[in-house]
Amino acid sequence: MAALLHHQISPSSDPSADAG
């Protein structure tokens, strides 16, 4: 579930990048 945590700290501008 690291992606979830990363999304929080990551910019909500490009959520797609997180998935990649």
C-alpha cells in the first residue's frame, strides 16, 4: 500500500504518475 502513502505526499496534480 506504499502507493497510497506516496499519493498523500505526492502532488495531486498527476496521480497517474504514481500508478506508473
